[in-house]
Amino acid sequence: MCILPPTIVGLGLTQQVDHPQGVRSASLLTRDEVALAVGCSTRAIYRWESGDREPRGLYATRYGNVLDLLARDLARQATKAMSSEVRIAS
């Protein structure tokens, strides 16, 4: 599981972004798109998200990397939104 930056958690950017499915859906990606990036089947992504299975080996590394990139992008978006709100309030 990826570790999310405090900006995402603190802002409550989306529902359950501490869970892989939450990170994916907050990023507006489908399981098909994540599966393509990881190089696995859509069914594998479903099983990993539902907890039926855990990714292993190369797929675990790739899936972790994809989730990390998505989480970092969400953090950048949250930070940008937060700084915009601060400017508006000033």
C-alpha cells in the first residue's frame, strides 16, 4: 500500500484515498487504464483492490509505482488547490 502525503489526507480530497481503489478513482482512472500501465489484466486490478489477492513480484513493484505516481499527482493537485484558496481568502 502506498503512503499518502499529508496534504491529501488533511484536505479530505476524496473518499478513502488511503486505499488503492480510492487513489485510482480519485485520479479518475479506470481499472482498465491502471491494468494497462501495470501490464496485467483488469481482473487482477479488481482482485487486488477488493483484497481477494495481493500483487506479487514484478506486478507488485509496477502497481506500487503506479499508485505512488497517482498519489503524488493528487498531492500536487491538493497543494495547488490549497494555495489558490489561501490567495482568494487573502
